[in-house]
Amino acid sequence: MDFQPSARTTEYLERVKRFMADHIEPVEAEYLQALHAMEAGGDWRRWKVPPVMVELKARAKAEGLWNLFLPDAKLGAGLSTLEYAPLAEQMGRSFMAPEVFNCSAPDTGNMEVLWRYGSPEQQEQWLKPLLAGDIRSVFCMTEPDAASSDATNMQATAEVDGDHVVLNGKKWWSSGLGHPNAKVAIFMGRTSQAGADRHHQHSMVLVPMDAPGVEIIRMLPVYGDHDAPHGHGEVHFNNVRLPASALISGPGMGFEIAQGRLGPGRIHHCMRCIGAAERALELMIDRGMGRTAFGKPLINLGGNRERVAEARIAIDQARLLTLYAAWKLDDVGALGAMTEISAIKVVAPNVLQKVVDDAIQVHGGAGVSRDTPLAGFFAQARSLRIADGPDEVHKGVITRIELAKRGFSKGG
């Protein structure tokens, strides 16, 4: 294995860095202030995309810094997961950057689903405008009335009725639900399948957001922040009747699609965590060297020098583990890289949480305010320890695989 960035990665990385330095960093604080003012209005239905985001996306698209995540040279940059990983890390330094380059969740995962599993008609209707950045999308899996860490607990249904599929159920933490340009959701629900095993009883369905029976109930705050204009919300599906052609790959394919979707997506999340951790470490060092207390720079007080060293070690370890997972995913696919993907999903958010926590402590009151990105990074880290499978589930996957290596297929 070779983690040296390819020539394509190096070229794209330099262009992304330059774009961020020239166009994103100078306006990010102003952009976030506009979003906070929007949230203060209290009505998510009035959320709008700030003009600066529209302008930046148009500029990035014109410069060819667009859909960098997609390993298809005709539709995206054609980079492998390993090649894209350093770009995701760089974007993770900014709350704006992933969307600017059309590389933000849940759109990336939804686009990969449509690219890998969508019919030509589905790709024409939904993938094409998503790739163009003309619309945004939502992913609906987690439920308020079930322990969603075990997807087989899912209560929402997607039942085939002749030439139609009928959806019923409640979903929440549906990312992107509040965005004014959200036009389609991917809904996962249980489907009655005679004789099917437990992993072939769920389906994924494409749902237009204006379909009759789709009812958005509310947006959900994360530590008081509603993440406008993106939003994470609760949505109910009340006898939503759609053509059977809305099923992705047919009934019962939900789990297979989910595994294909979550492998690259988890690596993207983890590399963005590493980028955020790098920025938090830089902020911690600058604050520690720039402030004095008790006659000394803060960096020389309370074990802060050791925390800097520990952060450097942890970030580099997390990066190497994530690059290894990306390499293995490219080499053998998601099923062959389950241990590594689960490992990084535990490691990267925890590293980010620890580094940010230390950086907040050095910043004092400023660290928990909106004057720095640290509070947002902390919310990101803590949320990711639950999203896409909680830490405990991923550790369970790793343990099960390790026990199987010793012949204990049932757990001993």
C-alpha cells in the first residue's frame, strides 16, 4: 500500500487550498453570522441560502472543483476513495467548504446511491440535478420510536401495492430536511417479503418532498443550533403512494444499498473530522502562545504542552488509519474493509472531540462562544459518535469479526 498522494490528488489539493484561502476563509465568519441571524427568526420555513454560498458554488463549479467525491471521471473528478481523502480533510477545516464544492452530506451519499444503484430514469430525474447542484436532498432512516442503532428495529414501512409502493412511518434527524432546495428524500422502510431473511426485508425509496402525505413536523437543534439552512428534522410519511419505479433496485434491497452507501461516506466524515481537528489544534497553539496568565504563556500552564503533543500523535494516527481504510475499501470493497471502516468511525470523531475539548479549555469563554469554530466542531464530533452507527455498534462489528477469526462465529 502507498499513501503518497497521487499526482491528481496533489493538483486538486493545491487548487482546493487556494480556493479556500482566496474565497472561503475571508467570508466564512460573515456567512455563519448570516445563518445565526436566520435561525434567530424562529421559523425554519423562511430559511434561505445566503447569496455568498450561491456565488461560491458557481465559482467552484466554473473552476472544475466540483463533485470531487465521485469516482466517475465523466460525472465527477474520477478520484478513488484514497485519492479523495486528503481533499475531504482539507474541506473539513471549514463549515462552508463541503457544500461549496458540492461534496456535502447527505447529498454525496445519496448521489453515490443513485450512481451505483439507480435506474436510468432515476438518474435522469434526480442524480443529474444533484450533480449539477440545482437541488439538494434528504436521507430518512433514523426513527424517533425505535432504537435505530439496530436498523432491523425499523418500524416505518414501504409496502408494494400492485404498481405502487406505499410509505408510512416517522423519521427524524433527517439531514437536509430544512434546506429550501431539498427536492427529494431517500426513505428506508420495512417491506413484506415472504421467505426473505432479516437483511432483505427493507427497501429504499425515492420520495419527492412535495409528494402528498409527506409532513415536515419540526427541525431539531444540536446543542441549540439548528444548522440553518440545512437542518435536521422530523418528518412523517402518511400513506405516501408512489409508483413502484421509485424503489431503488427493487424491494428488499435496502440493506445492501446501505452498506454500499455508508462505506465511502464514513471515510468522508472521518477525513473531515481530521481536518477539523487540525484546525482546532492550530487555534489551540495560537491561543496558547498569544495569551499570558500568571506571568507565562498559556501554552506553558496546566499541561497544555503535553496536550499539544498528544493531539499531534492522535491526529496522525487517525489519519493513517483512515487512509488505510480508504485504501482497503478501494482494494476489496466495503464488506472486505468492515473492520477498518468501523475502526475509523470510532477513532476519528473521538479524536476530534478530545482535541476540540482541549482547545476550548485553552480558549476559556471564547471557546464555547460563536467567536471561534470550536463549539461547532465539538457538536460535529459528538453527533458523529452517534450518527452512521454509534461507537458501541462499530466496536461490536470489530469484535464479531475478531471472534470469527478464532472460530467463534456465534460470539463464544
